[in-house]
Amino acid sequence: MQIGTVSLPGRLVLAPMAGVTDLAFRQICREHGAALTYTEMVSTRALTYQDKKTPRLLELAPNEHPAAAQVFGHDPESMAEGAKIAAAVSGCELIDINMGCPAPKIVNNGDGSALMRDPDLAARIIEAVKAAVDVPVTVKFRKGWDEKSINCVAFARMAEAAGADAVTVHGRTRAQQYSGKADWDAIREVREAVSIPVIANGDVFEPEDVPRILEHTGADLVMIGRGSLGDPWLFERANVLLETGIVPPLPPFAERMDTAVRQIELAAAQKGEHIAMLEARRHVNCYLKRTSGLKSFKQRICALERLEELYVLIDELKRAVED
């Protein structure tokens, strides 16, 4: 698969998710078959103001190429300057513009999915970013602002005309946030309306969902978001399904727990043990989502403070499940 000048080794990509897709999780997902990963979304305003913390979000792992840096904002000039900085700092192969985030703190500033209400401004942003960077530019957006203003097809055509090399469509409106069902029909309509690659996003939680969304939408690639939490094997299992028609089983519980530990260790190495352990409370519980009867362990996970505590707890979990 090709996006502009960038060749991808597969059709499955990891969605950018704020507070989730950090360096550690992206590295794990690449090891398990994600063909493309995106940084967490980065404010171009923060980059242009030389915020000291923001560049850390742009660090890429050695195995993370090709990769995309995702930026957000609403001022064309700032977006262009910030995107140029993001490309230089990260060494990424793609710049992705976020025009789909539904979070109130983002939308209230005129960023994210708020731009779907102002296609003219969105076009100027895409044109400015495209002129500022030497890598392909992609745009991620939603079905529309709400059910009364479904404009993803027109928005995709605008993005293509403004120079976007690919678009990602999340089949929900901003009003839906992450509730309800993703509208794959809307993604298919976008695919039929533009000639650039289209990435389908929404409601991919099992390997079988991948061929279904590809067939239904005709999309070129599939972006996996929440379904990957605690389940990086979703990528490799879906890849095998696409190649062979057979879904391989999940690895044994002990192996899954070892991967959870490694993810937290990688996070600790990048951002320090304290922050990593706070985030581990969510991530490790996600790795347990397919295993029932572990309520007491899940409560203990939510109190983790040190890696040593995690090692002890994981050993107990392995024994409990094996028993």
C-alpha cells in the first residue's frame, strides 16, 4: 500500500489515541503487525511556542518506521510551522492532521472535529501544511458534526483538492463521541468519491472485523483504535486472517501478561517509573479484559506504584489463571 511516496508493509494501522498510544504501546503494536503507527496528537501551538514537554510525544521507536506524527490546531500559519517542527523532531514519514477529535477541550478551541464545521478553514490548513513539509500529508476526520450535518464526502473531496495524500474516516459524528455504531456506509461513500487512499476507522475489535470492514467500505487500509487496548495481537491475528483465511488463537495468558509487563517497562524507561505506573493501572487491566474472575486483582492493579509491585502481582495472576 502506498500513501504518497511512502510504502507500507501491510493494511492495518494503529490509531492515534491521546494518553494511550505512547512510545511503549506503539512499539509493542509494531512488533505484532501494525504497518503504521501515529504519535499521540501534538499541539502545533505548543511546538511553535517551544513547549519543553511536547517534543517528547514525538519520539519514535527504532522499529517505528514508517510512522506518522499527528498534529492539531486551527490557525493555518501555526499549523504549517508546527507541522514542519514535528516532521523535523520526529523524523516521521507522514504528517497527519487531526480534524476528528471530539473532546470538548479540543473542540471548544476550534480544533479537531470543530474544523468539520468550517471546510474553508480546513482547506487552508491542509494547503499550508502541505506546502510546509516534505512528507505526505493525511487528514483524519469524522462522518460529520452531528446527524443533521453529515459532510464527510464533501470534506474528503475538499481534502483531496487541498493536497491531502490520504484520508482517514471515523464512521461516527462528533455528537456520538465513541457511542453507538460506526457507519461503514459513510466510509464507503467517501471511498467512492475520492481517488486518494482511504483509511477506514470504527468498530474493529476482533480479527474478523478487518475483512468485513474492508469488504463493506472498499477502503485501502484499516485503522484500529480501542480494540487494540490490551490486545496488540489483534494486528497479527487479523494479518494472518487476511493472508490465510484462518484466525490464529490468542497466545497463552502467561505470554500476554509478559507483554503487559514489557509495555510498562518500556514506558518507565521513557517517562519514569512514577508516570508509567499511574498509566499501568489502565493498561494492565486492559490486558485482562478477556479473562473473567479477576476482580480482586483488578482492584490491586489500580493501586500499583512500583514496578516491583507489578512483577509480584503478575506472578500471582499467572498462578491463579493456571490453577
